[in-house]
Amino acid sequence: MLKADLHVHTDRSPDCLITPVKLIERCLARGINCLAITDHNSIKGAIAVQRIAPFPVIVSEEIKTSQGEIIGLFLQEAIAPLLSAEETVRKIREQGGLVCLPHPFDRVRREPLRDNARESILPNIDIVEVLNARVTFTNDNVKARRFAEDLGLPMSAGSDAHSLWEIGRAYVEIPEFETPQQFLEALRRGSIGGHRSLPLVHLFSTWAKLRRKTRAGR
């Protein structure tokens, strides 16, 4: 079985400072042996981690559409931000990738996909993230699980880590897989575990942004 954290960021995201090497070291210490690297509007970090990781890494991207965020998994090329949700999904599909709905009902963040956009891509959603460790209110994750169950969709979980401390806070234990379709079947047979992080973890993202601005100023 794999212990997979399916929503992790690296220093290729503007609000994260985790290097690929440090990320892998932390995963091995926490027993995480499968990752989906989901940097904001980039797959560079995912490719960098995949090259050196001793375990499976899914090249993914958390894409900012004009209507909120969508995660594409098993990507070959990065997808440009600020396209419509429907166009973003089309570009994920063209690569043979999977469409995941991250933190769909988070009331605190501004990034969840808007209701009308979610309805427009409903037939093309492959996976729903039902445990995101950065979601502030438990009921928002519960609502995501009910949404997935009502539609009979595979469910994922991830720490949404922007700091080393967060890695592995939420995960899915799944059988090994090779292809996207095998991954979907693995999720259906998987077991979700973990807990929400303290809301203070959002300060890591703020600190990372400030650190980058300071470096740029120098």
C-alpha cells in the first residue's frame, strides 16, 4: 500500500519555500511514499521532485482558472492560468490527465471553484478532495465528502502543504498503480486518514511571500 499526500506544494509556488530535496526527506520521515505535487500554475516543481524521489510522484498543477481553482493530475505540460473552467478541463483531458476538485466548499479561502463553474464541468470531474488539511472548518470537508458520495466519485486527501511541518497531515492509503485509470480505481479502494492543520499554518504562506519580496528587493 502507498501512503499518498495528494496536494503538496514546493518552492515553485510563490507562497512556498520547500525545496525538492527537503520535501523528499520530510516525506520519508513521515512515512509518505507517494505524492501529487500541485504547485500553483506550474509543473516545474513536480518534475523536479519526480526526478529524484524514490517513490511515485504524480505531476500535477493547481490551476487558477477565471472561476476558481482546479487540479490537473498526470500532466505532461503546464496549463496557463485564467482560462475558463471548461477550457481548463479540456486542456487537462487533452493530455490524458485527471480533473480534481480541490477544497470545493472552503468558506474562508477565495480560490474554490464557483458554484456555476462547478456545475458546468460536473460531468468531467474525476476526483473530489474531501479532506484538505488547510480547510478551517470541519464541515466544509464533510460537505465535500457528501458531494463526492452523492456523485459516486473517487475521493482524495492532501495536506495542501506549504511548509515541511504540514506534509502528511492528510493522506490516502491506496494500492499501487501505474496509469491514471488504475489511480482512480486505487482511490476507490483507498482509505483516507489524517487531520486538519491549525489555521496558523496559513502564516507559512504569508511568510514565504514576504521572504521572496525581500530577496527580490535585494
